[in-house]
Amino acid sequence: MDYLSLPDYESSVYQYKVPNALKSGYYVMSVMIGGRKHNEKLLIK
């Protein structure tokens, strides 16, 4: 599990590089923006 906190979110676009240490499989990325949680499924091959 990884955690990244941004002090302010002036831009609507951020890029996050997935760590190379992740094994193949499905993962869920959760993002909190203004108290709202957004989930995105990721497939690592």
C-alpha cells in the first residue's frame, strides 16, 4: 500500500507512477478529493 498527500490541488491533472515492485494482478487506486472518494481499478501484467 502506498500513500501520497498533496497539500493543494490547483491542477486537475496529476500523474502517479505505479511502483515497479507490484506483482501482476488487480489493484484498486483510491483518491480522496474534497471529501469525495474515487476508486479506479488497475490491472498490472
